[in-house]
Amino acid sequence: MSFEPHASPKHIAIIMDGNGRWSKKRLMPRNIGHLMGASNLRKIVKACVNHSVKHLTVFAFSTENWKRPPEEVAILFDLFVRYLKSEIMELQAQGIRWRVIGDQSAFPKELKDQIDFACKATERGTQLDLTVAINYGGRWDILQAVQGWQLAHPYESLDQLSQDALDPYLATHPLPEPDLLIRTGGESRLSNFLIWQCAYTEMFFTKELWPDFGEASLSEAIEWYGQRIRRFGKTDEQVQESSLRAKSVLHPN
Ligand code: FPP
């Protein structure tokens, strides 16, 4: 049975792993790896726009990353602030809407202020949603969504909560679920990133370290995605039937 390759991914999620090893290989301090990682993010954002990707969600700092040495945590937070300050005009010019997901309560004030400013300044962007997960964890997200639902429905009991009803309370709302997740750096796990949202996401794992993951690598991942058959629990025959039906709606006769 053969299938037509399906449309390109509308939502890509990336676990940008390998900055530390990138710098270690070059006998450089880890912060250089993170700097190169930030500069690579800039390139990949542009490349996503060129591929008509509408939503890009990247994992910049996990709830577990607090276990890193305090100097590295400080360097990362400082980098986020500087990235925002230097990027905001470019984000606006490219029509990119900046968003942040994660528990912001522990952020330094400067970062909070800069995030608020960037979100406001780019809210009219229509080319791409760039969502940066900072102090984010998938388990945190599920828990805060359930708590959010409960707060909004004080007279309902939890057995009235459905999967669809939880959706508006997830940190990623109103984004669609990611079609493609890319993880660089050679590990093949989700590490608590978007664990609810990635239930049916195609996953591309590469050994390439994040600062080396360029436009050609992104194209390769998108091409790989195009060859996947997304069944969402259905049989091959059902999938083929619905793809033929979609084709006849798009191109009648
Ligand atoms: C993982 O590499 C990377 C991080 C924990 C930080 C990700 C941050 C950036 C790419 C900086 C740019 C982001 C923004 C939003 C400006 P690692 O340090 O775990 O690498 P390793 O596994 O090789 O040690």
C-alpha cells in the first residue's frame, strides 16, 4: 500500500540539546555553547518561516535544569534577557510572535519585564509563533492545567473533567499539538517536555549537537516527517481512504 507524503509540519517542537558538549569538544567554556545555541535558534526560526511552519516551540530551560551549577543557571537567564533585547526588532520585522511557557514565578524581575515587553511588542506577528519553554516541565503543565480547570469550575467534581476540557488550561493553549518533535544531541527521550501534547507527535532524534543543527538538518527532519504515516490509531485502509477523500475535496474531478 502506498501513501502520498503528507503536508509539511505546522507545529515543530525542539529539544535543543548538546550546547555543553559542543563547547567541550572545542575546549571552550559551556557558556560559549549556549551562545552558539542562541545564535542557531535565530537561524532555525528563519528557516522555519521559509518552510511555512506556523508554530515553533523550543525547550530552553526545564524545571530540572535548576539542578545545574548556579553560575550556569545565571548565565542562561542572562542570555535569555540579552537575546530578547537584541532580537525584538528582528522578531517584529519577521512577523514573529514571541511567547513563553513555564512557571515564571521564579524568574528574575528583569527577565519577567523583558518577556512582558517582548510578548506585547510582537503580539501582532502572524508568520510564526515562537514559544520558548523556560522553567517548563510537562508534569508541571498537566498539574497546573488541572488546578486551573478546578479553579474555573469550583462547583464541579474532577470526574466531570475530560481530556478536551483540559486543553484550554494547558500552557501551550491555543497552539495545536506539535506534528514533529526534534531532539538534537543524541538522546532519545522527551525529558518532561510537552508530554501531554506529544501523544501523537512524530519524533526525530539526531546525534547532531544543537549549535550544529542547521538549515539542511531542519530540511532533512521535515523531509523525514513527510514520509511518516500518521494513523492516529486508525488502520492503513482508513488512513488511505481519508487522504483520498481530502484530495477529492481539494481537487474535485
Ligand atoms: C541543553 O544543552 C541546552 C540548554 C539547557 C539550554 C538551551 C538554551 C539555548 C539553546 C540558548 C538559547 C535560547 C534562547 C531562548 C535564547 P546542554 O547544556 O544540556 O548540553 P550538553 O547535554 O551537551 O551538556
